Amino acid sequence: MANILIIDDDKLICEILSSFIRSQDHTPSYALNMQEGLQKVSSEPIDLVFLDVRLPDGNGLAMVPQIQEAPSSPLIIIITGEGSRSGAKMAIESGCWDYIEKPLSIETIKLPFLRALQYRKEKTSFHIPVALKREGIIGDSKPIEECLNLVAKAGGTDTNVLITGETGTGKELFAKAIHENSRRTDKALVVVDCAALPEHLVESILFGHAKGAFTGANRDRIGLIKEADGGTLFLDEVGDLPLRIQPAFLRVLQERLFRPIGERREIHSNFRLIAATNRNIDQMAQAGTFRSDLLFRLKSLVINLPALRERSQDIMVLTLYFLRKFCERYEIGIKGLSPDFCEVLFAYDWPGNVRELAHTIEMALLIAKDEQTLYPVHLPNELRLKVKITSLHDAPTKELASGQKISSSASLPKLKEVIETAEKKYFADLISATGGDLKMVCQISGLSRANVYTRLKKYHIARLT
Amino acid sequence: MGILIFSTSGKEHEERLVDLIDALPHRPALEIYHTLLELSERFRRPRDGAIIMVFLLGSREDLLSLLLIKDFFFDIPLILILPDREKETVSLGFKMLPRFVSYGDGTFEDLQSVMGNMLKQYEHRFENNKNNND
């Protein structure tokens, strides 16, 4: 039995939907405005929200991120009397389950409603195994946890996986995690850098060749597809796989059979395929620069890795991880992080993602030399400048589907709450990263023991033993 | 910005490899190391422009030793030139997660194009992290 929340200012619609929900043996509740809706979704375990767009205290679409961040992370179905393409696009792109135009009918809502609840039931009944191998994948934010859920799922099957994400988000790390959590972990993980391979050699490198098959082929070569037999083949930058090779590769995916260049007989390879790209491969397929039938095969399971700015909650734990790693490598004492150093890290948008963060921490440590604490002055000038320029701009306004402009300050929490939330997260991450070593906690935070104890007590954070 | 070579395969192979690199457009900077100690110490210094690594190995034992310190190669694309094509050697080689594998008994012809492509592809990775504080 699921808990469904309806956020709509029309009480009649709320009651009609409630009646339908009860007929499906679920529990409805409703709110007539944004504020009431947000209060309910933050304090009650809600599985699904029907969300109207035009509400008396604002535009429902602006609530979507806050609803998704609620403890129960409910799914969202948008209901609107003024359907528009841009509104639908915004809703779907922000992760809403569906977008339905009023007037509502049983036919229009039943299927999306049932499918959403089925998806939610399957998703919540699947837990990450306790022993999931995730070497190098740092973070506990919701976006990363969702990706790790998919890693666990992928690890349990042989299905093809496509990993997408900006450069520096960890696509190879995730490919490695899938391989290591699969039954193929004892066999090879063969990496193919599609962008590095010269086009005239791709076929020979992938499929292999017989001695004498072409000028320069002075011995047999086993191709990478065969090297991955029993294991995993990881095609990195798969968007760069030459178009002329794609039909042959598609056949290999379908039949697991292929013929090395110059060989008469076909050979078999039982490999599991993981592919990755930072390009918009759907657009490439539409433009005809990537085969859509091959793309369809690759996308059996898709993992979209979030950009670092989309999981900024992980910046601190990542920073501490890299701080420790590089201090050990360069055999220097652990350094503290000044609050304004941390502020800059949080304010920057990290176009190079985790890789850029790692290099930034590494360079900051080396520039700081014998200094005990890292300050913004140890960061690259360009980074500090970009953060400074961004902070000098006015608060942005968002244009919504209806053409209304609202200030992004419309629903900002109190400053005290923001500070306390950030402080609590900081100390929780610090305890986790240092294993509860109070000396290190004091060193990194720059606070006295007494101050650290006060904060641990305030936020009910237990020291690890 | 350049290439870091670890070579235990003998002078002839090393010279062949260096000649190939010299022939690349915009001949990249080169660092060459011959012992594991030298290589480990190198990785205790900043990466400082090393874009890709090439390991030209003379024996399976060298490969086993490198596997013990592979965490040092964090996020640096690797080209691996294996000493032989034995199943076990190749299997160990793939544990390094190289971006490209070649063999010491080959002609190295394919290596030049691969290195050129990789230099172009990866040099942007470090541009955002240049520090002007010096």
C-alpha cells in the first residue's frame, strides 16, 4: 500500500483523485498549496506526488527539486490545465515520471500511476549489497547511491551497459566496479580506447588478424574481443567507434561470433560489454553518425553519472579522500582546510568534475608546502576568479513554462538552517573520513577539541570507535 | 606536456620507441626511467605535465612488480608493451587496465598513431589545473 500526495488548489480534483487512489488500495492525502505540500512531503513517507503546476503560492514545477530531495524521494506526476511542450520538457528533464493534462480521467492517469508504483516497488525492494566493491568511488549523495544501485544490478547480470557522463565523472571507475561485482571478476577487464585507435587499425585491433592478412601483418594477432572472452570488454568513448566498423561490431554483440581479418573460420567470444561516452550519443544516432541499432543494443542498462556540481554534497568527503591520498603519496603531514578554502570548493562548478577536484587538491597541497592549512590562495587563480565573478552576479531568475519569472529566492530556507545543515554534513563526513581520529579532526577543521565536541554533541554525531 | 616511459626491455627497443616519439608532430617532452625505485620516486613528485605513460617491459616479473604500485598511476592513460604473448603475461597485462597493448616482438608501427591520438585526447585534462601562483 503506497502513500500518495496530491498537491492541487482545486479541492474537487483532490477529492476525485483521492477516491481513485483508495479504489486502488492506496492511501491518499492532499495539500492545496506549495507550502503545505512541501511540509507534508518533508514530514511524511510519500511514494508518489500528483503535482499541479498553477498553485496559489507559486509554480509547481519549481517545487520538483525540493520534492525529490525529501527523505522518501517520491516520484512525481505533473498534472496541469495548461499543457505546453516546454513545460513537459522541463518536467521530464527534471526527472518527473509523467506529465498529464487536465481534464483528468481514469484512462489518462491509471497507467502512469500503476507503472510509477510498480517501478517504485521494484526499486525500493532492491538494496545495494553490503559488500559492493566500489574502489575509488567516493560519496554518499543520492545521485551516486542511485548509480551504485545500478552497478549492483548490472553486476548481477550480463546485460550490456552504457555509462554516460561528463569528462572526469568516473566512467572507467564505474565500469571497473561493475566488472568486479560480476561473476566475471576473475577474468579480464579489457579496455578499448576508441578515440585513441587509428581508424585503419581498429578492425585488426578489435577482431584480430591472421599472419599475412595485410602488409605488415607478420604474425597472428588475437583481437581484443577474443582477449575479453569470459570477461568484460569496456569500450571507452564508444561514440568514436568508426561508423564503418559498427555493423560488424553489432553482429558480434548479437551473435558473439566474428571472423579475424584474413581468417576463414569464425570464432566465438563470450564477453560482457560495457560502453561509455561523454558525448550526446542519442543526438549522434539522430544525425546518422552513430548507428541507432547498435545504440539500442548498448542501452540495455544506462547509468548516467552525475556531474560533481549535481552532487555537491560529496565535495567534502571527496576533498578529504584526496587530501589523505596525496598527503600519503608525497609523505607530508595532513593539512587543515580553512573554512574559506572549503567555501570556494563548494562555490565552484567543477567543469572537469572529480578529476579536476583531485588535481586541484594535489596542486594546492604542493603549493602550500610546509604550511599547515590550505587557504584559497593555494587554489588556481582561474578557479578563484570564476568563483568570485559568479558571486558578484545578482540572484538569477528562472523563466518557467508559463512565462512567469520568479526569483530563485522565492523558497529559500533560513540562513541559520543552511549553516547548520552544512555544518552537520561537514562534521559527519570529517568523522567518517578520519575514522573518528579526534586529533586529525581538530587539525583539519582548525577547531579546538572542545569546539569539536560541542558540535558533535549538537548534531548527535557519534565518533567511530 | 609529455610522455613518461618506463623501460626495462633493453636499449634497442627503447631507442626504437624514442625514435617513434621524436617523429610525432609537436614532439612531446619525454621522461625515461629504468628502475622501479626511480619510477616510484617520480610519482612522489607532482605529475607536472605527464599526459600518458608507456611501459616497455622486459619480463613478466617487471609486470608483477608494477602491479604492486599501480595505485600510483592513478588516472594516467597507459600504453603497455608486453615482453611476450604468453597467456599469463597478457592476462597480467590487462590487470593494469592499459588503454593500448602492444608487444615487444612487434614493429611498434601502430604505436605512433595511438600515442599521437592519446596526446591530443588527454592533454586538455590538465589545462584546468594549471597554477599561476608561481
